[in-house]
Amino acid sequence: MGRLNELLQLAQARARELQLPYEGALTPREAWELGQLTFRAKLVDVRTRAELDWVGRIPGAVEIEWLRYPGNALNPQFIVELRHAVDAESLLMFICRSGHRSHHAARAATEAGFADCYNVLEGFEGDKDAAGQRNKVGGWRRAGLPWQQS
């Protein structure tokens, strides 16, 4: 229980420092570790179906598009789908490609009444490097965490 509380306190301190509108912010490695420590933690991957199919999936993640592909229109059923996929008491960790869409998803879930919402910083692919390429700076995959190609 000690490491679990330590991770949550760290993520919550980041949220306060960054003035985030949800419970906390985690690095990919912290999110993975949190998922190993408690059954309450659910990783919610908000990338598009195309990204999941072409780039890769995280085993066991709940997959709900934040933006629909093609067209990148906001998924009007996001909260409805989330309510069907997870318990209201779940600790939700949102992840996307880079941490931007998952930030918005964590905020929307918090506003919809989910109390324990966290954003996974860096996302699945990480930030762009100096050449504008992803997968070289941070991210779930770069951290060597579990993922699979479809």
C-alpha cells in the first residue's frame, strides 16, 4: 500500500503544480506500476481505431476513441461509453499518442463525476524530437512497457 500511496501523491502533486482540472498526472512507467498495484486502476486508451490498428495496442487497456476517425470529430458518446466500460469507483488513467487528447478526456470524465482521473504524460508515442519525429522522446513504447502490434 505504501508504493501505491507514494505514486498517487506524486501524481497529485504534479496536478497541483500544473493546475490540472483532474486528480493527477503520471509518467507512463508510473501508470504501468499503478496498474500492477491495484485492480481499481484502469488504463483508458483514447486514441483512434486507426492508431490502435496501425501503431499498436496496450494489452488490457479500455479502448474508447476521444476523436472519431476519420475526420477527428469529438466522440459524442465518450462519457456514455466510459460509463459502460468502467466502474464509477475505478481509478482512471487516460492515455493517447502524446498526452493532449488524454488531458481533455481526463477533464471531461472528471466533469462527468468520475473522481479518480489521471492523465498519462507523454502518451503512447512520446513527444516530438528536434526533427519533429515521435517515438524517440518519452512515451509508453519508448519506456519499454507492454504493447503489441495488431
